[in-house]
Amino acid sequence: MSDTPERLTDPPSVKKGKRSLEALLDLLRAMRLTGGIFLDAKFSAPWSVSAKVAPEDCAPFTVAPRHIIAYHYVTEGRCLLKVGDERPIEVESGEIVVLPRNDRHVIASAMNLRPVSADHLIQAAPEGGPAKIVHGGGGERTSILCGFLGNDLAHNALIALLPSVLKLDATDGASGDWIKGTFHFAARELAAGQANSPMILAKLAELLFMEAVRRYLAFQPTSANAWAAGMQDQVIGRALGLLHGQIARRWTTEDLARELSVSRSAFAERFTRAIGEPPMRYLARQRFEQASAQLKETADPIARIAYDVGYESEEAFSRAFRREYGMPPAAWRRANALAGS
């Protein structure tokens, strides 16, 4: 018997899944997120507020980002959180909720209460720290740290595929200790009026978001979406990362296969089997999804949007968009603006 201790390693299938997940999360790392904790909220039952992170909330930390990811960490008590017509989510002390698309939401002690706007309750901190809210009827207490992450991408395909709310238990799993410890550090700094480490808090929030996405994707069935399928196959995971990370590049199936060091035919078959459609069809659909999101959510010129998603001219983009949606992009933008008004 060898005197050398046996080295414990993951089985090949686990290693493969980890490498694929890392390839997908590389796309999130490339987003260059900035952020911080901007609000220390103290509530007492009964209470109900309607909230959404506004660009001005980000001002102490960064220039107003084009895309905002909101999150809340409940440090004491409990609350309910509801987005639109979705079912409320119960959040207890030690749990964190992340809203990848910064949807307007209601946070409350009970859902049968009329919410008031959080904007009217926020009090600027005189010492220059995070703003504060103290609100409620004097009953059971709930304390929440509110923060954001921001970037300048108009649209991110992975974020678009995530649910409106991700929930993390800071005490659960191998990563629970560092989440709980670092947030407790942030809470102590905030309580002492010494939150003068915005870079540390921003990095904490970025790691928290990555962990929330990692946990969510890890528990998705392969058939749920392309990203979950990509986690099962290292080559497909890397392909998705390349396509979404360089969506404007003039890709061909041959280019992708060459980047991945596999044959074109084997890659095309493998991709279609995992994702359910050929690589170039998948890319075209993602480009249209990004373009439609920019048309709906921004005032960017159509020529700029066409360039952002890989078209050399506005005319070529408009023809392709009309084939896909049945109307040119300008008309589609007007129709969706009216529908949302």
C-alpha cells in the first residue's frame, strides 16, 4: 500500500458539470457589475411598501447603470415579497432575495395591506452613509439591507431567462458561512455609520448574485432551458458563453467548432441535441430577443440596435426583423410602447 494519502477528486461527470457551469458564469463575470448597499430599512408590523431601485439610488456608488439588479437581505424578522401577479415569497432572517430584472415589487408583513411607496419613506443619512427607512405600526420588527448591482448592458440573455426572484438562505450550503459572515460585517459597518468600503460591498453583492445564479442553475432540469442543458455538456456550455458574450460577431457553425476544437458536424449535432435547434438558428433567435428588448426598454436608434446584435446595416436588420415579427422594428416599438402605456 502506498504511503501517499489518497487524493479525493470529483468523478468525471461532476468535473464536467462544474467546468460547464463555470463557462456559463464567465458570461456574468464579464458584465463588470458595480453596486453597493444603499438602504437600511427598519419596519414594524403592520407594514407594506411598494419598491423598485431607482437610478438615483445608485448615484453614491456609480453613474446610473442601464440595467439594475436589486436585492434584499433580511437581517431580523420576516417579510413577504410579491412581484406582479406571482405568488408571494416568504423571506426570513438570514435569507436574501435577488430580483435580476429589478421588477417593481411589494414587501410587507402581510399581503392584505395597502402598500405605500418606499420612495416617500426614504430618509437621507446625514453622515453620508446609506439612506434609512423607519416605518410601521409598532409590532413585530423586520430589518432589511437593500442593495443593487448595475451594468451598462441593455440586455443579457442569461438574466432574461432567470425567474423574477431568486432566494438564497445565507446559512445553507457550503457557501453559507461566507455569505452570512460578510453580510454581518456589512451590517456592523452600516450600524456604526462606517460603511466606507463601497468596493468591498460591491464585490460582496457580485459574489452573492453569482452564488444565487449558480444555485438556481444547478437545480434546473436539463430540459428547462438552454443554460441548464449547457451545464451538462462542457462544449455546449462554452459555445453558449461565446455566442452570448460576442453576440454581434459574424459567427458561423464552422467558427464556433474551430473555437471549441471539435469537428463542425459533431458540434452541430451535439448542439442541436442539447438545445433543441441548430447553433445559427439559436443565435438568430437570441439576437431578435436582445433587439426586441432594446426596442422596448430603450430609446436607442434602430441603427445602433442593429449594430449591437450583429447586423451591418439598418436595412438588413429591418428585413430580418420583419420576417420574424411580422412588422418592421419601428412599428413594433410603437405597438409595444402603446401596449405598455
